[in-house]
Amino acid sequence: MTLPIPPNRMTRHRLTWLLGLVLDIGLSPLTFYTGRLLGFGNLTCLLAGATAVALRAGYLLGVRRRVDPLVGLMLTTSLLGLAVALLTSDPRLVLLRDPLTAALIGLVFLGTCLTARPALFHLAKRLRDNGTEDWDRRISAEAGFRRLFLVVTGVWGGGLLVTATLRAVLIYELPVEVMAGLSQAIELATIAALVAWTMWFRRTRREEREPILVMRVTGGTSTMD
């Protein structure tokens, strides 16, 4: 039997996850602009930002023993970005690390749409931590339940891939100083828009189900997607 998780604990869990996401996205530009204020060059500041991201990923993987595919991907792309930048001395290649990571995540999301359990199914279970005891059964038995996560995962994957492509183009069209912050701003705006759309989509689906539930209560018959 799974004991219910207190609401305050669930709230802290979600806030911790959101703060971690903001830190993952904001750590690199914060380090870059701090370095610029101290008088260091673009490449040095970008390398410092990439190093900070790599150290955070290494901490999550090593010290906290948190095995997370996203953290592993973040660490891998950070190390690759550092290696490429040191070999070519091109600061724009360092900036490409973040959109490359977002593009890979988007491709992974889209790839999981071809499987029995789309990526957002696993993410939703991780964030909720309660009331998901029968989700594994429902994702296999209920087509409508799987379709919900299929649509959301597809939209997230496509959104991340499109904006990652836009960021990559802008990196070579705008000055490095601009894109060091603008790239992450675009990423945050994309995530905020996707979260808002997901909440709207869930609310719409819930409203669509209410008439069906009323019919069942009053003795009518119907089927849910």
C-alpha cells in the first residue's frame, strides 16, 4: 500500500525541481556576465560558464548519486563544448552547447512518441509522486490516457527542436555578448510557453470528460477516449 504524500511535501518537491531547472538554465549566463563585469574576455567567460555547468552536473551525478538522463546529457554536452572551444578558440561553438542540448532533448521526446510510454509520462510521474499507482496499467490499457501524454510529448519535443534551431541561427547572426544571455532567455520563454500550453491542454481535456462523467452518474452510457 502506497501512503499519500502530504501536499506541503509535494509542493516542496516541485519547487525544488523548478529551482533546479532554472539553475541549470541560468548558471551559464550568470557566470558569463559575472566574468565580463570582472573584465575577462568572451571566450574565457563562456568557458567558465561551461565549466560551472559541468561541475554542477558532476555534482548531481557523483556526490548526490542522482542518476538522471537529462543531467548526463547536460554533462556530456558541456564537456564536448569545452573540448571544441579549447581546440578552435571559437566562442560561438561554446554557445551552441545549450541549443544542441535542447535539440537532443527534443529529438528524444519525439522518439519516445513511437514507444509505449512517451517521455512526459515518466516526467509527470516524477513530479507528481502521488496518485500514480495505476498509471503503468492505464498507459497500456487506455488509449485515451496514452494519447494525452503522446500529444503533450510531441508538442514539447517539436517546440524544443524549433527554438533550438532558431537559437543556433541567432548565435551566428548576433554578437556573442547578446546571445550569451538571449539564448537562455529564449529557452526560458519556450519552457514557460510549453508549461502554460500543457496546463491549458489538461484543463481542456478535463472539461471534455466532465459531461461523460455526469452521464455515468445519471445512468447514461458512454465511452472515454
